[in-house]
Amino acid sequence: MKKYLFGVDIGGTTIKLGIISTEGHIIDKWEITTKKGDQSDQIPNDIWEALSLKMNDHQIDKNQVLGIGAGAPGFVMTETGVIAQAVNLGWIDFPLGELLKNLSGLPVYIDNDANIAALGENWLGSGDLAENLVAITLGTGVGGGIIANGQIVSGTNGMAGEIGHMTMQYNGAPCNCGRNGCLETIASATGIARITNERIDKYPNSILRDIRSLKGKVTAKDVFDAYKESDELATEVVNHITDVLGLAISNIATIVNPSKIVVGGGVSKAKDALLVPLEAAYKRYALPRIVEGSSFTIASLGNDAGIIGGAYLVKQHQL
Amino acid sequence: MKKYLFGVDIGGTTIKLGIISTEGHIIDKWEITTKKGDQSDQIPNDIWEALSLKMNDHQIDKNQVLGIGAGAPGFVMTETGVIAQAVNLGWIDFPLGELLKNLSGLPVYIDNDANIAALGENWLGSGDLAENLVAITLGTGVGGGIIANGQIVSGTNGMAGEIGHMTMQYNGAPCNCGRNGCLETIASATGIARITNERIDKYPNSILRDIRSLKGKVTAKDVFDAYKESDELATEVVNHITDVLGLAISNIATIVNPSKIVVGGGVSKAKDALLVPLEAAYKRYALPRIVEGSSFTIASLGNDAGIIGGAYLVKQHQL
């Protein structure tokens, strides 16, 4: 009898869902709107209703489903499936795992969304089932997921892999977390734009000034585009942010000694313009044997990483 | 029938051995001299001979022994038990696991000595069987061991937990590893003495100057003793090194989110003179929720951590 895995990726705006075969084929994937409702059971109800309807469509019987794996934003207590805090969803100590389990009668596994995405990349994306992997997402913020000994590292209270909040600069720029100099203030799309704007007046000939005049602002994408044109300001900014990010990754690698370092998120669309200076910085700071054991790649699953990782979390527990 | 675990801790000068019950009682422990012999099988032969003799003494039959767990200095490939490199012992790609297994006919598990010591502290020392733990040893160098999801993190090629080589300072002091600004150049006993000596001429009233006149040098212990007497130079040095170490630990904790941070090695004998400023620094740099989930302790097993950790490695695999 064919068996299936359900992957769920809960975001602040949409919930992504997927039915995935045990071999890793996406049978179906779709989205529903996230209806936020503080501590109510709206979200688990919506998830189970959506999954039930599709089971019908695909004529999948419940005894063919090995379980539900779900990623949620925030601090997840993986042993109990309780979301200690998810600011975007208004949840505090929310028993997501228990509610989904009671609704579905299926085994349910919950982890942080960034960790689940790392697991997805490791299964069907750029990770190639590495036993030890570091995934970094460079978007509005900087997120991360760590896999050690083949398992997600979630930590004591769901805080492992919060790479964006490594302190990289004494008295650095203020971070949303209330502290200063976090990696996120430097290597996120937001950080790259901020640093560029701070320095732009010193570079009268930079093409980024024209872009700012034209669009009213400069984005991280503009900076990498200008870097490819050897713009002086863009070169300075890219060298700076990849230096700091390379140092952060070298220190992470000194802890977990990964074989794969997977870089995703919007900023990673710059591809070699990001990876080449980033790898150079990494090599400056990491022990040679750690460098030898590791390689960099760009994440390849995009928005599907979450549902695929959720499915793999089930597979890992059930097979 | 009573079952036993053999723990072995291979050092450059002595090899420590222990017979340990599955409940964690040390039945016997002793040392033999390390006879270095490049690629020869001297060391595994010596280990098995020593263990065999004691089995006789204690009337332990081989079928009562669950296995041998051994820690070796250097880069260990844990899956195969091959020591990729152990500079102190002259080993390169040395098949320690296989040799010990062939000699003994027992299951053999090998890991890095610092990792094994962390596992020992976690079983019978200060760790209380934490699922997620960071162990840091502040001695001549700075070593470390990471436990995540209850397991040692060894990494891709035996380099995980090389905490001493996190880069903490741009263009910092040269490290034995050939790079600059490693944590080891600052927070080891050697680093503390070096930093003190560099600053001593600026503090004409420091009691550390008298000590240097008397003994010809200043040690890390002298610095912490002077710190307890509120010596100005000692205060500056202790504040500096605990600030850097606290930042390093906060960044490690941001990756693995440990419940226990166990500090050992000679420098940890300073106890509160080290821990109080160290915890204050940690709190400056780590996310509040990470701080809440973690506590600092001093390692309690001393030189027995290695044999106990070796024994636990067997227990973990066999039970």
C-alpha cells in the first residue's frame, strides 16, 4: 500500500501544505490563508480541514498517511509540539501538536519553520542528505537551521540555529531583538540596504546614487547588481557584509563542522556575486581542515523547502 | 550477569583506563605510560594488554564487557574509528578502532578526547544528562565538546567543537594553528598570561608586578588571585578575557541552545572569579530566552571525565 507524508509550513500570511510520497515526490501542494486568532484553534482546524479535503480528492485513506510534519514561526518545544511563542501568530504556549494530533488521529511532529526548511533542503534540495549541515536564509532577516548527526538541532527551548542573532559587532546597529550588532543587522537584505545608504554620500560616482534618485531607495539586489558592474561603493559594501557573514559562518562551522553550507533567501539570488566573496571570507577565518570538509551551495527548493522538510520530519520518525 | 564498560583516555604522556559499571560506578581506574610509536600498533596493544590484566584481577569475563570507548587527541573519524591526525602521537590515518576491535573482539567506539570528556561530564559530572550541552576546557589551550540531541557532535571530519579556534579578534595575536585572533589566544591560561604581560608596564602599582619580580613570570592563577584582591590590572584583564569568552559562548549558544554550559580545565579553578564576570558577559550578548534556558557550572570530574565519557559512549551505543 502506498504511503504518504503531510508537510505543513505555517507563515504569518499563508499556510503552505503538501502531500508527499515517502520517496519524495510532491503529489500535491497548495496554500490557504492564515486566519490568525490568538490562542484559538482556528489554524489547526483549517490545516486539518484542508488536508482532509485533499485526501478525498486523491482518494488517500488515513491509514496510508504516516503523519503530519509542521513548521511554525517562533520558539517551538519539539518534544511536546507546544509553540512557546510565535509573535506573528499571536501564540503563547500554544499546543499546536496536541490539537493537530487530536483532530487528525495521526502522529504529528512540529519544529521551527527555519529548521524544517533546512531539513527539506537536506532531503530533496542542495543538502544531499548531509549528516551535518548549516542552512542560512538571508532575507528581510537572517534565519538558520542546523543539522547535526542527521537531526535538526532545536535546542533546549527552541532557540537553536538563531544565526541572525549572533553578536558580530560591539556597539553595532540596533537589532529588532533589542540588542546591538547582530548578524541580522549586517547580512540581511535590510542590513545591506542600511549599510549602503549610510555610506552612499561618500561615493559621488556610484551608480547606486542614480538608482536612489530614480527609485527613492536602494535595495540589496541593486547593490549586488552594481557589484557585478564593479561599482566602488557596491564593492565596499559586498566585501564588508560577506566578510562579517564569512566570519559568522566560520565560527558556526568551528562548532558543528558541516559538510554542506546552504545559503537561501532573497539575497542568495545574487548567486556568485554573493558566494565568491563569501567563500573567500570563510576561508580567511576557518581552520583549513574545516574548509576542506565543507562546500557552499545555494538553496534550491525555494518556497517548497518547508513542506518537504515537514514531510521528511515524519519520514525520519516513522521509517 | 553484571556488565561492564571500558573507558580509555589516550593522552600524549599517559593513557588513562577505567572499568566502569553500567550504573556508572568506577570499579577500577589506572594509568599507563604512552609509548609513542608513529604508525605502529604499540598503543592499542598496550591498551588491550592493560585491560586484559585487570579483567583477570577483577574476574571479569569478556562476555560481561559491553565494549571499549576511547578518546584520542586529534581529528577522529567516528564512523570508522580512524584517527585522521593526532600530532602529539604521530598518527596519520591511524585505524585505532579497527586495531582495538581485532585485539579485543569487543565493540569499539572512538571519538575526540575533548568530546569524550564532555560526554563524561554529562553522564556523571555537572551535566545531569542534558540533551544539549556545551563543555569548554580552559587550559594551556581552549578545547570544547558539544552535545546536541543527547549525542556528541563530531562533525564531518572530526573538527566539531574546536571552540578554541573560533576567530574572536581581527588581526589578533598569532595562534598555534597559524591564524590570528583565535579564542585560544585570549581565554587560555597562556593567553591570560600573555595579555597580562603586555599590559603590566602600564600598572606600576599592580601586585602582579611584585609576583613577576619574585617568580620571573605571571600565570593565569596569579591573575585571578589578584582579581580577588581587586588589583586594577587583574580586573582589567579578567574583564577583557571574560568579555571575549562570554561573547564566544553566547554565539555558540545561539547555534545549539544548550541547557548546560560546563567550564573545566585549570583556569576554571578560579571558580566564581571566572564564572561571575563570564556569566555577566554572556548575558550581555545572548538572547534573553537563550540565557533563561541555560546555566553555567564548573566541571566536576577532573581527570576522570575521559574514562567516564568513553564508558558512556559504549553505554549509549549498546543499551
